Amino acid sequence: MDDIERAVEIISRSEYVIAFTGAGVSAESGIPTFRDKGGLWERFPAETFGVPSGLLGLLFYQPSRLSEFIKAVVEVIERAKPNKGHIALAELEKLGILKCVITQNIDYLHQEAGNKEVIEVHGSITRLRCIICRERKTIEKKKAIEMALEFAEKIKSIDLSSIIEKGEITLEEIKEKFGGSLPVCDYCGGIMRPDIVFFTEPVQDLDIAIEKARRSDCCIIAGTSGVVYPAAYIPQIVKMNKGTLIEINPNSQCFPSDIYISDSFANAMEAIARKIKEKVIN
């Protein structure tokens, strides 16, 4: 019995299967991982572009560079489509086998593939969050892309010299300067920002993810090297509770997995889902 067959047997007899996914699954849809060679962090250093304080500094002192970064991120997300692996996970959820996807990705590809139960621990481009009252608002992916591109264009032409000289800015001044390119909270009137997690910020819905992991007797791991914590604790929690780890990674094994499949996410998950569907039909 090969590793695919073993994975199919374990998934089929498990009672609470979850999936834990990272940037590698989106890389197969055309979104380069930030860390790998050729990724965005090579062009845009994480210590500046990956933290709120760095982005704010760019807005005031290097708006064209910030605009370039926003457009680069939006461009790859806009053209990316769910791959065969995304679709396979959605099919397993429809069969009632997969209970949820816990993802570190912000690109909304799991939902576009058809998954309904998705926990996005690093946030999502389809949500906004008020910087004052923290109220969240869900928007369509297309709208999020349009807003990001509008903001990227706007900041190149805004004169912030008076604010820099003064050393402070009010909420009303921000609204006046940026106009309609910044969304406003319906509840308190504050400025809304993308509801995504930058470095130094806490992850989202970790308590829900941990609760799912504790219930799980089988976790499918795909597209992650397990170096980003606390999210990387999720498979470890499953393992500590005597659950089975099935890891799909074409590069190397990164977790203490019971089954390691050295293949692409798309190929492996499509094969697993196909064989499971055949078992269900028969």
C-alpha cells in the first residue's frame, strides 16, 4: 500500500478530519511564497513592509514604494485561482469528511474552491477592521482588490508634508487627505484597515483553531514548513492527542507526520479525494 492509499484509509475511517494549510498551497495557484527565493520579501524587506510601523513610515516618507508593494501583492492575488488541491479539500467537506480548514493564507482561495468552514488565523483580504472600535466588515474579494488599487494610486499624489512638519494628525485630517480611498466604519466613523495579521500582531481565532485541533483525530498538513508560530502548534496539538498527521510537501518533511507524501498539494489531494469518492460510491 503506497502513501496515498494509506492516507485514504486513515482519512476514511477518521471521525474528525481537519486540514492545516500554508503559503505553499497558494504557490501552486501562482501566489509566490513571501519567504522563498523570488518571493516578495526579496523585493520588499519584511522588517519594513511586514510590520504596521514600517508601513506607516512608508506612507509618510516613501509613498511610491508603498504603492509599489500594494500593487505587487494585489496583482498576484487577483490572478490566482483555486488549484486542484483546493477543490479536493472542498469536495471532502461536501462529503462530510473534512470538518474544517485552518489556513495561514489570506487569499480566500479555499472559499472560492467551495470550502465553507475556514478558519483564517492570519486574517483575510475580504475583511476590514476598524482601527478604533475593531468592528469587522466583510467585503467581496473583487471590491477589496479595487479598494487596494485605488489607495495605491491615491497615496502617490497626496502631499503629507504639512502633517510631517506638524508631527501629528487627527482622524478628520486623515479623512480629508485620503477622501473616499479609505473605508470608514459604519459604527464609530473610524478608519478601517485590511483585517490581515502583520508581524508583531496577534493571530486571529486561535482559540477556535485550537478547539478544532483538540477534537481532531486526523490532520492533513499542506504547504507549510511549520516555522510560523503560534499557528504551527495546530498539528502538534493533534499529534499530542494521538491523532494522525498526513503531511503533503514536495520539498521536505517538516512535522512528525505519520504519513509523508512528497508530492505537490494539487496532485496529492486530487488523488486522495478521487479515491475517497470511489470508496463512498462503492
